[in-house]
Amino acid sequence: MSAVIDSHGHAHGHAGHHGPYSGIMRWITTTNHKDIGTMYLWFSFTMFLVGGAMAMVIRAELFEPGLQIVDPDFFNQMTTMHGLIMVFGAIMPAFVGFANWLIPMQIGAPDMAFARLNNWSFWLLPFAGSLLIISFFVPGGAPGVGWTMYAPLTVQMGMGMDLTIFAVHLLGMSSIMGSINIVTTILNMRAPGMTLMRMPLFCWTWLITGYLLIAAMPVLAGAVTMTLTDRHFGTTFFNAAGGGDPVLYQHIFWFFGHPEVYIIALPAFGVISQVIPAFSRKPLFGYASMVYATSAIAILSFMVWAHHMYTVGMPVTAQLFFMYATTLIAVPTGVKVFNWVATMWKGSLSFETPMLFAIGFLFLFTMGGFSGLVLSLAAVDIQLQDTYYVVAHFHYVMVAGALFSAFAGIYFWLPKWTGRMYNETLGKWHFWLSMIFFNMIFFVQHFLGLAGMPRRIPDYPLMFETWNKISSIGAFGFGLTQILFLYIVVKCITSGEKAPQKPWDGADSLEWTHLPTPAPYHSFETPPVLK
Amino acid sequence: MMPSKSKYRAARWAAAALLAAFSGLAQALEWNLQPPATPIAADVQGLHEYVMILVIVIFVGVFSVMFWSVYAHRKSKGHQAAQFHENTMVEMLWTVIPLIILIFIAWPATRTVIAQKDTSNADITVKATGMQWKWGYDYVKGEGEGIRLVSELSTPNEQIEGHATKDAHYLLEVDHPLVVPVGKKVRILTTAVDVVHSWWVPAFAVKQDAIPGFIRDTWFKATETGTFRGQCAELCGKNHGFMPIVVKVVPQQEYTAWVEQQKKRQASADAAVQTAEANASK
């Protein structure tokens, strides 16, 4: 590893001043992984609030039977964009933000392998996000097709559909470039002595997620491009009259769509695998098994896509194959849950906010996993497909799972990033309010699905009223609670108490043991010596 | 650390209140699959219950361990951390045992999946065509062959917009329901004319996507008479929530009488069309 060359007096026009540009140009031109990580995180939080506002509109309309606030067409636009913005604008960029901040520090590298590519990977996102928002303002509005964008409904949509397709292409490009960067960095830039089986599990989960992204995102690009050409260039991929098949779209989409959910989940698992050992003051139980389980989940994730299509009319052999493959995923996932519990067992536990969110994750993600097991059984799924049971399931794993894990990670690493502590009392309020309101929204949705309420409807029969009311009240509470989170983060950054050098005595990865708090703008310009 | 007497009392009150609320709620609210009206639906309900019990047992087991740890292994209680971080025997056990449990789940599920797919030897075959936003029913084989209906939501707009009180079957009522005889195997062919829809009757545990340009099928055999209601189960545009399915299961004699009546109605409707066409060409 060559020593970093000083850029004093380089042709940048700021002779003798080593450090970032000031003002807006710093953020536009930065190639620093810490700056880029910060931008990803702020972008993701902004998108989270935008997507959250859409959820509030949805839950407001669903508070009571009848159409009170929006018309059915706009309602479909809300559900579609809520999904696209949350998945592609909020949760995925959040974990890329963590990857950028942490991977170089955790492996003892000075930055990502492709620092300029990193800048572009981020800056594609605000443009993509803008395209999604702009689609509301073109004739026909945003597409009302669900985030899954099934054909041939998509062929009926106005211009908003094309803007969305373009946005999806940009988002995909950003993810693919980011993953190439992450995989290359992890494989090539680990400090001497940092073998693969020695690096933090967070890095392992991102290494595997990187491969998933590279494999899956191009498939989504294919699906939406075929939609674009069916819409405008006379192709009939999804039109029987021309020899095509709507179900072809579903196969292509879900071949991307299933790995996609593990793309969201695996980095979340990685964060939890850092937080739980730190607050248990005990090493992660079964490190090797965790690596193998994560790999097994990733490989299996390519073989189960049609469990999203059990009602499409596939032959019985196919139903059975996908059922068996899907239920199998429960085995490595269970191994991970048991290993986290075993990490806590006989540890020396403390319950600061990161640990609270991690324990909340463990409890609620497992519940989501079990509703997934119920859904995996094709016979039962016939009743539950396209109902609120599915909505409940994926919000348990993506909100109580991935989002809570992101909260755990932010509280955990804020001191390292900013040199300041967040307010612990307020953090605990954020946790408990989120827990209570989250369950109020989504636990009752299991009942709605079982009782027969379809998803993606703006109005419903009377027997579904009570659970919907409870769910909507929970939604307003949960939404307000996230404003508290914004306050906590801003307060920490601007006026938080100075953090000690080692705020978490049980944390043992390189960023905690070998770097000051806050971490310097450039770290590990010479690699650390590992014993 | 002994909790005070008043803490116990408060806990008892809370538990009693919760129990009362829950049982009252359970009766008043919908919280489980609809009562089954076919053997397959009963199978599915049983399978779901079986898996739920298994899952709850495992969940309670695992999280009792975790919550015990949260209580007993706290740093504030002075617990010192052990440093073990692997145990091959334990890890093998908790890989193999879940695998075995999964086999115990997949086995009964397999039987039901195979049964759900067996559409052979139907007594009556009806084609359900999904359209934006209503269903068309064509009786293509068996008693009633030749009958054609279009089945559209009949809830008045005033109710949807809040200018009139909503009736009991709000959004679950149609002008012309599908009528079938009890105890006969009915095969439903599904297709669509525009986008993907899905034909779903929860009480029958039947859901089959209706795909434009293709024909899929499913089946049910209703074991009791009654009116069973479902909704479209695939997003199909703005009125996806407003194209319900209503199936009237009637005794055999009533069905035969209904078939007669439909055939007469159709014959006179066809005659009227013929006359109109003849007049128009004059």
C-alpha cells in the first residue's frame, strides 16, 4: 500500500490548504467516503420523510370506509410512489451510507477503491428522486401501478410511467456502481492481517449484498425497459396478441424482486451483528456460521422468486418447488437469530438506544420471518396473496427489521462520525414510541389480511373498519415520532455533549479501537498493524 | 427485589382488563380466515392453525430465552460476560431441528397444494372474465351451459361518497351474482380483456389470477348453501377496489329453476336484439 501523496500546492487552486473545499462545492466534488456516506444518509432520511408523508395520506384515506380525501386514481399513485421512494430512495441508500462510512474504516483502508465513481453513484440519486417526484406533476400524474409495476397495467399509464422507468434506471446504475466499488474495496484493500474471516460481519454482509445487487439490478432494468418498449416502440413482450405474456414480466421482476429484499435485509443483519456484541461485551457467537448462513440466504434468494406468484396459475410441480425452496430459507435465517440470542446469553448487557433498537429488531424481524413462513406455504398463500397479510409481513421485516437496524446503527455510530453524543433519554423515547406505534399500525394488518381485505384499495367493506382505524392512528403516531428522531440527530450534531474516545466499551472493530472519536477526515492513510 | 403489593394489584387489573377487552374484541372483530364453505377452505384453515401453533411455540421459546438473558445477564446487575463464541454441537442441532420441523410443515401443505390444483371431472365449468372494472361470467359446460352474465358493483355512489348510510354489504354486492348448485364441483376458468385481475372468494379458499390473453383454472365444491363474497385481488387500475365477486350457492332444484329463468331471459333478449337489427337494416 503506497503512502498517500500530499496534495499541497496541487493544481486545485487552494495552494497550501489541505482539506475539503468549503461550501456547496465540497459536497458536489467530494470523493471522500465519509462525506459521501453522510450525503447518502441525509438523502435517505429526506426520502424517508417524503415516502412517510405519502403513507400518511394512504392511512388517512383508509381511516374510515368511504372515499373522503383522495380519489382512487391518486390513491394508487400514493401507494406506488410510497413503495418506490421507501425501497429505492430511503432504505437502500441508508445502508449504502453505512457502507461508505464504515467499510474503509473497518478494514483499515484509507477510502473506497473507486473514489470518483463513488461520488457519481451518490449524485445520481437526487436526480432519480426528482424524476419520481416530478412524475406527480405531468399529465396523468404519477403511475398508479404499485411498486411492482405489473404489465399490462403499466402500458395504460401516462408520461409519469416513463419518468419512473427512467428514475429506476438511474437508481439501478447507482446501485450497480456502488456495489462494484464495495466488492472491490473489500476484496482488495483490507489491511495486512485483516483476513476475510477476521473482518467485521458488517463487511461480510455488504460483500455478499454487493454480489446480489450486481446480479439483480440489471434484471430490473430489463423488466422496465421491456415495459418502456411495449409502451412506445411496438414490442409485445407482455401482450398475448403479439405472442407475449404478462406473466413474463412477473417472472423477470420477481427474479430481481426477491434478491432485492435480501439486498435490504443483509446489511441490516450486518449492523445488528456489530451492535449486539458491543452491548453484550461478548464476541459474536458463531462468526463462521453467520458467514455461511448469510451466503446460504443469498444463494437461495435466487431460487424462490415465484413465491410472489403462487396465484398466477403455474403447474403444481412448480408451486411445490418454490414452496420447498422458500421454506428452506427459514433454516439459515433461524441460525442467525439463534446466534444473536446466543451472543447476548451470559454477556454483560446494557441497554442504550442502539441496543434497544437491536433487540427490537430481533423480536420483530423474527415475527416478520414467521409470517413469511406462513406465506411460503402455497396452499395458505392462496388466501393471503395480495392482502394486508402480505403488507404486514413485509413491513415487519423492512421497517421493524431494516429500519430499526438503521436506527440502531445511527445511534451507535453518531459519536464516531460527529464526536458528539446524542441525548440518551430522547433516544429511548424515540425507541419506545416507534415500537408501540409500529405494532399498532402493522400487527392488526395481519388480521385484516386473514379476514379478507385486499391490498391497494382506497375503500373497503364495513367489517374491516376497526382494524383500519387502529392502524391509521398508529401511523400518525409513528410519523410524528420520526420527527423526534430528526430533532435528536440535529441536536446531537449541533450541540451534543462531547463524546469520549471510546463511548461504547464493548465495541471492538477497527474504527473504535484504532481511530480517534470523531474519526479524522482521512483515516488509515497508512494501514494499521494488526496483531 | 420484591415488587410491592400495589405493583401486583396494578398488574392484575391490567391483565383482567386486557383479557376482557380481547375476548370482547375477538367476538366483535374479524381476526381470522373466514368460515370455510368448501373442504379445501377447511383444509387451509386447519393448516394455517397448525403452523400458527408451531410458530408461536418456537417464538415464545426463543424469546423467553432472550428476555431471561435481558433480565439475568445485565451489566447493571453485575453480571460478568462469558467469552464463549462457538459450540459446534449446539449449532448443528439448531440447524437440523428446524429443518425437520419444516418437513413436518411442508408435508401436509403439499397434500393441499396438489388437491387445490386438481380441476378434473368438474360438474359445471364457468369462465370468469376480468374487465376494468367488473366480472363477466360464461357458463361453458354442464347444467346452465350458454348462460352469460355481467356482474358489476351495485353499491350506489352516494354511499361511497358519504351522502348516504352504507348498507351491510357495502362494496361486496353486485347486480348479477354467479349462481351455482351446492355439492357440485365447479371449475372456474379465468381470463381478462385488459389487465391482470384476480378472482377470489375467501370462504372457498379460491384465488386465481385472470390474465389477458390466457386461460387459467381453479375449482371449488361448496358444501353449504349461502351467499359468499370476495374481491378482485390484483391491482387493475383505479377501481380495483370496486369490482367484487358474489357467488350464490343454492340447492339443486333452485339452481335448475334459475337456469330455466336465465335461458328464457336470454332468449327474449336475443330476440329483441334480432328485431332491432332487422328494423335498423330496413
